[in-house]
Amino acid sequence: MKKIPSKKVTPVPPKFNMMWLWILIILGFFGLQYFFSSDNTEEITYSKFEKEILLPGDVEKLVAFKSNDLVEVEVYIKKDKLKEDRYKDVAPSPNSLLLSPEVGPQYTFTEPSDVILNEKLKNSQANLPEDQPRIEPHYENRSNPWAGWFISFMLPLLIIVAIWMLLMRRMGGGAGTGGGAIFNIGKSKAQLFDKESQINITFNDVAGLEEAKTEVMEIVDFLKNPKKYTDLGGKIPKGALLVGPPGTGKTLLAKAVAGEAQVPFFSLSGSDFVEMFVGVGASRVRDLFKQAKEKAPCIIFIDEIDAIGRARGKNSVMGGNDERENTLNQLLVEMDGFGTNLGVILLAATNRLDVLDQALLRPGRFDRQISIDKPDLIGREHIFNVHLKPLKLAEEVDAKKLSAQTPGFAGAEIANVCNEAALIAARKNKASINMQDFQDAIDRVIGGLEKKNKIISPEEKKIVAYHEAGHAIAGWFLEFADPLVKVSIVPRGVAALGYAQYLPKEQFLYTTEQLLDSMCMTMGGRVAEDITFSRISTGAQNDLERITKLAYAMTAVYGMNDKVGNVSFRDSAGETQFQKPYSDQTAELIDQEVRNLIAAVYDRTKQLLLDKQDGLIKIAEKLLEKEILFQSDLEEILGKRPFENRTAYDEFVNGGADGGGVPQTDLPLDLPQDSNNNDTKSEE
């Protein structure tokens, strides 16, 4: 019979126990006390004390205390006298002087009572010379000898141990427990969610991200029912990267995965790998995946992965050791290195996809890039429905109308609008929240806090009114400009003295005519000041900034200039950030064409406002009177808008079932828009 070789068992080394370290420290402290001990005290009789110590004047002080119905007296010899040969037996050793500067007592004796002691000392010193000081005993209460031992010995020991534990905890960044934190500095800081510590967020709490939810739900389903996929030869994806602007719900979607997956879920931030010590980041990555393999199948979620995932080799110091690159290298190896990680899925979130290393983005590491954009009309309606559930609403509140009035709002901004509306209604002591509260909340989010106490001179207020009226006229009579919703000269925010709000049509692509009309509408404020007052102010700074950015984009990025041609100099990868990708002659041509374009826009806008100057004056005067004008007010002053273009609001709210046409996403064009895609003009 063939003998089957026995499996060799590798002995597991014992784990280091911190308790042994504490025992060694305490024993070492006792050893030091014994080695440096200065206990050379000798017990003598009173007669010897009187003859050899007291009368010669060698006593520095006497300390007396009660001990077992007797008075025990401690004799301290003067330090200069201790150097004499007769005191060599009680003199302190050099070691004890290093440990404590306190010397003594050198002798002790006892007396029946304090009265007898005082009488003996008085009689002994009766014949001393008058210039020699008399020694009197200093009485102390030493009823509990253990208290003195604790104060002199244990208290310093406890203080030293406490300081040592505090230093170790701080050096370890709070990791671990007790003084062992320094040994846990390389351990992962990931927070584990499992059946015992499950979170309550599910996919039902995530609205407006249907496509992204489908992708992520498939990963969760793979972990729950792997046989369904493996029977067809499929493999579980190694990782999924959630990419999108801030506030769109990347972290919320990851929380929903943790609530739905029913498998261990490790959550941490990219900055948790960063530490002041070299090699700690890579060590934490190794420990994280080690824990994950033990819990497999499981999910790891790294929020803001760009903290450690930036492209290598950029802005590095020559000859320096880049700790972030070492951490990234270890992460790359753990995700798809020589070893295998069965059942470990990595989820990550970032809003800086352009700065991530290409090795991190390849298939086999992050197999899927899930784009989480700003929600469209229908998505915003679903998000409003989620956030409106816990609120006490009036019957007139309609999530569909609110979604149409908030183009470009992300999920976090919609949540902020709902919360602000509740606060505004509570401030006004209302029983429920109505549409006016939501309108005020939208204004608060777009334009900032209303500055009721800001003092504006009548001349400045008039300039602001004509400036905003110029925007309104230009937008009203330009076919491809966004329709105006509201004009206000109420000061808001840090520096905005007025603003005009528009409802842009949600679309992906813009034509040359649309961009030119948008520039004319933006230029309307500066032109209105010029033709009305024959002078200009600094209020158009934000308008000119947006116009200049759009003009350069049309000329050098979108290929919309005949002389520059069909070329694009946009560097999406950021590889030419320190040099221009064109010659100096081309740069001069681009600058000149941008100036010509802006000059043409100015002339066109000026001619339009001169033709409609009566309407400009009427709107400005009405603004000075009411401070806020709506679309209905403009129709009353200027008549119906002479174009048939329907707004997204009309199509979605009043137009029926088509849902407003094109879904809203972040535009692929680098158009200068504010954070909410609402065309908000501001005076500064």
C-alpha cells in the first residue's frame, strides 16, 4: 500500500501580548527603586543623638510622627556634615542622588510622647551658646503609612504609565487600544458593516440614479446568487468606480449597497491611508485586503480614491520617496497582482476621474466605470418625492413643478432646498410648507442669503435695475436665448446686488446661434449701463468673465471660428498644462478673433437695446418699484415673447407625457455655467 505523506503543518508563531510589556516595565521600575535605594537609616538612642549629633550642631531638622502609641523621630543631618568620616555609614550613595535630590533621614529614635520629647530637647539645648539656633521637632500626621508610600512611589509610576499610553495612542493615530496603538499603526482603519452592524439605507432611498442602480444591483446580485452567473462562465467583476460631480449621490449609492448586499462591507476614505510615517499607507492596504479575504465574499468601498490614486510621476520630487505612490502601487498589486482575490469586490468613488492613474482604471482592476450625472427632469422629480416624504406639505406643493424649476440641481442641492423650505416655513410660524416657501428656498440656494440690512444708495440701485433690465430685454427678444423666469434687485449672497434667473432647455449640444445669443444676453447688463448712463460700472465683472471664457471656447476648443479653423486645443488629459499646444502666432490669432467676436456681440446687443429702449426703461422703473419681476410681469410690459420655443417647464409640467424631451446631464461642452446651470447674473 502506498503511504500517503502527511501534510506539513507550519507552526503559527505566538502573538505578542502587550501585558508582558507592562509587566516588564513595572518590574524594571521596582528594580530601579532597589538599585537606587537610599535607605541607610540607622536607629540610635536619644543619649547618643544628644551627645554626637545635637550638641555639635549637625542637625538640619527633626520630623516627628505618631507610630503605635509612640513618637518616632527622624533625624536629618546637614549636607555639608555628611561628608565627614563619622557619617560615612549613613551618607547617601551617588545612585540615590541621581534618583532623588532629597537626602535623609539618616537616624531615627523613639520617645514615649511628644511632651517628653519636647522636654528632653529643651533641657539638652539649655546650655548652648545664644548664637546657635535651637532645634524644634516638626510634627507630621502619618496615620496611614500606605498613603505616603502611594504618593512617593505608585503615583509617579502611574503618571509615567499614563504619559506613555497617551504618546503611543497619538503616534498610532488612534488605532488599536491602549498603549498598543503604536503597533497597530499599519492596521487598516476600515469600518466594517455586517449583519451585526447593518445600516438601514436601501436602494429604495436612492432616487434619480436608475442606470447606476442597475449596474450596482447586478454586483450585489452576483454576491447573493453567484451560481446564476458562473453557470454561464461569467466572472465576478474586480471593481466598480463611481464617477460624477459632487452631490450626485455616489456615497449614498455605496451606503445602499452596504444595506442591500447582506455581505461584509468595509468602508473607508482615501485619506485614511495617508500617514506621516513611511510605509504605513502600503501596510494599511495589505491589512485591508487581508481582512477582506478572511471575510470573503465581501465589498470594500473607498470614498474619494483620488487622495491615493493620482497619476504617478507627476509633480514628484527628484530623489524623494513618494509615500502616496507606494500606497498606490500596493493597491494596484492587491487589486490584480500575482495573487488572486476571490470574492473581494472594490467599490470606489471620485469626482476627479481625470487625475487618476491609468493603471488603476484598466479592466481587471476597475472593470466598470459607473457615471453618476446630475439628474434629469424625471430624476429630480423622484428625488423631490424622496425628500418631501417627511415634510408637512400644503396641497399645492407639486414635485413635478419643483423639478422643472431647478434645472441642473444635484441630489444634495435638492435636499438642501427641501430643508431650507421647512426652515423658512417654521420661521414664519406656518402649519405646513407651501410653494412660496420652496420658491424662497430655491432663491436662497441659487443667489445666497437675502441681505435685508445692506444699505444701497439710490444711484447704485438705479444702476442695478437698468443692468438687470438689460439682461431681461436681451433674453426676451433673442430667439435662442434661455427664457427668463425672474429678475430681482434684492441684494443676496456675498457680493450679488441683483440677479436674473432663467430656465435653460435641457440639451446636450449647442449650436453657434445659441451660443451667440447666450453671449448677447449676458452682455445686456453692461450695454444697458452704457446707453443709459454713458458710463460703466464694475457690476459686469461676472458677465465679462463668462463671455470671455465662452468666446475662447468657441474659438480654440469648438472650432467655431473661420480663421482659426476646425481645430481644438483643449487638453482634457492635462498633459500640456505648463505649455501652450500652439505657436505664438496662433495665440495672437486666437486673442484677436476673441476680441473681434466680443466686439461683434457688444455691437449687436447695443443695437437691440437701442431698438427696445422704451421697454428697457419700463422694466427698470418697474424693478425700482417692485424689486422682483416674474415672467408674467414681463409679458404685461413687453407683450408675448415673439418666438414659439417652449420651455422645459412648459413641456414637462403643462405638455403632458413626453417628460420634457432630452434628459439633463453635465454638458460635454465646457460652457461657463454656474453651479446649478441656472443663468444667474450678479452685480458686484
